[in-house]
Amino acid sequence: MAKSHIQNTIRKYRFLNGEMTQQELADRVNVTRQTIIAIESGKYSPSLELAFRIATVFAVPLEEVFTFHPEKEIKNKKAE
């Protein structure tokens, strides 16, 4: 399974929000801590709704927390 092309700054925003734990964030967006761990490490891409809920917790635009890098996918297809 390929790694996600979606990168995030969740750890940064948890730090900036009083060292919020992964569990605290999970509770606020109604998912498990394991889900937050997987998203934060890039092993899982959140649904659009969950991405918006996470950004809302940090009171920042979605693009501040998540970025998409399609050029990685394009490069991989050209190499085939």
C-alpha cells in the first residue's frame, strides 16, 4: 500500500494548542486515538468531513492542516 499524498501539520497544531494529546483531539472530533495516530503519521487519509472537523478544532483553514501533493502521483505514472 502506497503512502498518502496528503500531508498534515496536526502535530504542530496540537503543540500550539497547549500540547493537546492525540486522545484529546480524537475525543473532540469523535474518532479513536488510533485514527489520529494513523492520520498524523500519513498512513491514513481522513474523510473530507473529518479533515474539516480537525481544522475546526484548531480554528484554522483546512489548507493550514492538510496539503495534497498530486505531483508525486503524476511522477509515478510517468515512470510506468
